[in-house]
Amino acid sequence: MSDLHFDGATLAELRAMYEASAEGRVDDEAIDLFVRELEDCASTAPQLAAAQLPTQKERVRQFNRVAGHLMDLHEALSELDSAARGWWLKEITNALPGVGRTDVPAAAFMAQMQLLAPDLLTGLQQLQLVTQHAARTLPKAVRPERPAMFAARGVIYTFENHLLPVEAGENSFAAAALRAVLRLMDTTADEATRVGYWLQKAVGERPYP
């Protein structure tokens, strides 16, 4: 159940428009359910929008950030002497479940780790290059949608559940419902004044699950 609730004036407006649109198929329980579903739209639309993939620019920036950290790690490890790097690798190996080699004498094991250290540095360098390549070739994600678009889908779905006509005009019942939902979401003024636009886009997607 939503933590957001319409004020009295909005409830009265929605009730009156529901009664006018339902053509006699009206009862208090149906109207209460309709209102709760719209309030749920206001709660879930921002969550759905937030769950989308980030923009392509942000995804590439994150890859480049990883590559930068790998470079920093490579440089930091390069400044360690070979014995220190060997000790670090030994500690990592011993910390991994089922990987530590307790049957190898400590001195021999340490020598093995020192021999592996140059390969580690090379591997880090290669990993950094691969990460930079991944950033350049990352397939483009679907462009993130505004919360208002998710709200419009929810409003239309609610109307269809209640067998109410869906009209995308600015003065329609669906537009008034979406406008109320967007106000409850405290969305931007730009989104709140373009209810017809969002409804037309959502209507054009039907049918959807």
C-alpha cells in the first residue's frame, strides 16, 4: 500500500469523474480501489525509473573509473619491492578458501610468489587496457525514461482494469488522473504540464503486460 495519499479536493475530483465515466457501474469499494491504485502509481513510478540502467555516458564513465583504479593499483604495486609483492600475494593466496598451499615450505612458497609478481603486474596492465576497450565498445543501453512515463503506463493500466475509457486529451479523465498522480509524485513542472504527451506515448505502446 502506498504511503502517498491524495488530498480531499483531488479525491473529490477523481470520484466525480469516475462516476461520470463509469456509466452507472459505481460503488464506493470500486472507487476506493481505483484511488489506491493511482496512489500506488505515484509510489512505484519513481522506483521503476530509478531501477533503469544509467545513461550511456555514465556507464562509460564508470568503466573509465575502473580503468583508472586499475592503473593506480598497478603503479602502487610497482613501487613495492619484489619481496613485498611476493608477501602480499602469499597473504592473498592464504586468505582464499581452499587455495592456500600448506604442504609447501614457507621459503619455497615465498619464492614462488615472488616469481609470480611480474605476471601480476602485466595482468593488471592488460586488464586496464581491456577495460578501456570495453568502455569504447560498450553497446548502447536503452535511453532511460522519465518517471512520468512510468506513471502514465500505470494510470492507463488502472483505467483498463476498471473498464474506464482511456483518452489522451488534456481535458480527459485519464489526463486529470495522471496530473493528480504527478502532483503526488512532486514531479517537475515540465512533466506535470505535459500529461497529454505522456498519455499519448503510453497509449501508443499498448498492448503491454
